[in-house]
Amino acid sequence: MNDDAPPVTADRPDSPFHTTGTDHVTVWGSNEADTLAFYRDLLGMSLVLRQPNLDDPSQTHLFFDTGDGRIVTFFVSDDRDSNPQPQRSGVGGVHHLSFGVDPERFGEVMAALDDDGRGYNVFDRGIFHSLYTRDNNGLVIELATDKYAIPDDRRGEVLATAQRIREEEGADYAEEEHLAAALEELGLPAEPHDLPDAASGVGGVE
């Protein structure tokens, strides 16, 4: 453990101001039809606002509710074709977008992607399950589901507690038992969801 590493804590930092949450993420999209087909018709996000891109009115700005009132938006134009090839980007680029799915419907998520002819990988990430696929433009989309129910207003506290426990145990990354112990320490229920077995997908971390 690096003694000089910055502390991991749910306490607010001593900064000039604090953000109040994620408002939205905006992605350069291709065209409206393909964007709707993936995000609305396959992932089930409601299209809640459609208007011109106020910086460039020749484009359309689509707003989707990701399921909890948090928004993801796309700049689209009908003269742009989708490009499903995997994206490559360096520092400053977006690696992936992650959206939550109901753990009780994880099997239905996989079946829907199968029916759509879309490839995916499922991994057991220790404290959650992740399914990775790609959207119509090759952007990696993670569909994540919690192994245990975590109240949204205490998520940071739970994860920071799991971090402390895994460090005390000398583990390289947070695993299911650390999350369960964190929930119990904080007086929260620790009943696991029934999720499929999957490989960890861990690369080079033991």
C-alpha cells in the first residue's frame, strides 16, 4: 500500500465548491434513427427532449432519461452514417458509458441482446456484475447491476467502507465479501441478488 496515495473516503473534499450529481453526458452521435433504435428501442431509455443543438442548429440534440432522471444526450445529424467499428481513443477520450439494469432482469437483458444479434461479454467484477456491448457507433456500453441493494444516497459511503475493508485485508481489488462486510458495518441489509456465474475479466491483477 502506497502511504502517499490520496485517501479514499465518502467525506466531501475541502474544495471551493461541490457538485450535486451528474447532470448529463453528451456524445457525438451519428443519425437520429440509429440512435433511437439502440438507446430507446433496445436499452429502453425514454426520449424526453428533442431540439436543435444550440451551438450548431444544423444538428439535432436528443435527450434520453437513463432510468432515474439522469440524462444522456446525443448530437445527431441525418447525413452521418453509424460506424459500428470499435472506437480507439487516447488520453481524454471516453472509454465507455455505464448504465444500471435491474438485477432481477439480467437474464432478460442478455436475451434481448441475443435477439438483436448484438455481441456482449459478462464479467463478475467483484462488487457488481457487468455486461459489455457496443452501440451503433462502436462506443463501449456497460450494463451494470449491483450484487446487493445499495441505497443511492449512501452509495459513496458503502463503496468507501468496502475500500477500507479490502485494504485492511490486503486484497488487490474490492470483492463481494468486502461489499457485504461494508453493508453490515453500516447497518444495511446484505442480501445478495441471484446473478449468473461469470469470469472476473481481471487482467494482470491477482
